[in-house]
Amino acid sequence: MSILVFGASSQIGHFLLPRLHRLGAAVYAISRRPRAPREGARWLQGQLPDVVPDLSTTPAAIVSFGPIGPFAAWLATARFATPPRVIATSSMSAHTKRDSTVAAERALAQQLRDGEHAIANACAHLGAPWTIFRPTLVYGAGLDQSLTPIARRALRTHVFPLPAGRGLRQPVHADDIALAVIAALRQPASAGHILAIGGGERLLAADMFRRVRDSLPTRTLPVPLPAGLLHAAQHLAPTRLRGPLHRLDCDLVADNTELTRLLGVVPRPFVVDADMWLAPREG
């Protein structure tokens, strides 16, 4: 089986490519810049939606972890001898940010939903089965832009802010999303579904940050940020921070019922260690 992977250098791709290699798949990995050779994947340079290398054969499946809009735009113009299986990731932000108090976040949620619909429409035109995953906060490979920057900043400064947060969080390990992708490739019944995928544990936002701090290899000074201070900061903070501050008391979780029913995937609980905050090496 040949599989074309967009966003192969992402945190999910970091776990998916070795798994596909062990299954004997021929993987064509697309990257915007040259990549060092890696066992089990042929790296090709290209960028959605305009520049995609020609392949010698039509892939049996296409997987995308990149921006959903450009992927949908490319898919709408692509032509294949045989319709491929299409799997893409969106984000739970399509749901959790649709009623945000910040206009830019509402626009992002709309863009995600528009991208999901565009993929479904393109696949209907191609006659290609599709599945879209909506992950919650993703971690595990040191490539995320949420928990990893906090951990690394604390390692540099030896100070760890601990914001009060009564909202529930459900971080999902990138490898569990990779496992869900493989399960979807094997399970035709998952076609035509947008599946939420969250981690196997729901915990308070404040507890999530504490676990990150506890996982660090060096001691850091905890600096509690009480709820009253955070509420006041919502009115004084730059616009880009108002949404995240407001959501500290909101539940950002996913219902994994359909994920488990259709694919048999049961994500792991939020157990972290110091290695998770280190970016993986290429090659």
C-alpha cells in the first residue's frame, strides 16, 4: 500500500511514519523544506495547495496533518486513477472556539468547519471515502505550541507559573492520533465521519500544568496565579491572550464514544515525562 502524507514532519507524523513502515507501507512524505533521509519514507518537497510533487503511482491513501484549508483546496483540484482513502486532522477548536469572545478565534473555528466541509465535498466529487479527526490539545513529541513552550521556558528561567483553572482538559498523545489514523485506514465503517479524539483522562487545567511542572528534570519555583488575578487580566491582556485566559474556566474536552465504537481506539491517560518536552531529531 502506498500512502501520501502531508505534514509528515509534524508531531503526529513523527509517530505515524515508523508505524506505517512496520506495516510495510510505501510512504511518500511531503515537506516544505528538504529533509534528511529517514527509513521507511521517501521525502518529497512541496507545499499546499499549489506545489505538490508528481508521484509515479496513485496513492492508496492520503493523510494530512497540515492546515485543513489548503489541503481541501488541493484535493478539490486533484485527479486520481483510483479514488484514494482520505484522512485528515482538524481540531476541536472548530467546536470550542465557535462562541469565543474573541473575533479572531470565532473566525478560526469557522475556517476549520469550512475546511472540513470542503474536504467532504471534494471527496464526494472524487468518490473517495474520508475521515476527519478533531483532536484536543496534542502533546508527546516536543513539537506542540501549547505545553512544550511552557515547559521549556520553565527550564530556562526555573520559574513555573501555575494558573488557577477550573475547566477540564483532555490532552491527547500524538501517538494515539497516529494509532487512530491506522485504525481508520483499516476500518471502512469510519468513512464519512468527523471523529473527536481526546486523551484517556480529563483533569482540571490547574492539575494539567502541575503535572507538566512535576515532569521537569530540574526544580522550578511555582508561582500560583489566582483566579481573581486571571479574571482581571482578561480585560487588560492583549487580544490574543484574552481567549486563552477566559477558557481556563471552560471545559475543553472530547467525547471519545464514536472513536472507540468505530475504531476500537482507547487513548492513554495524561502521563508525562521530561523527554516529551524535547524536540525529536531528524533522521
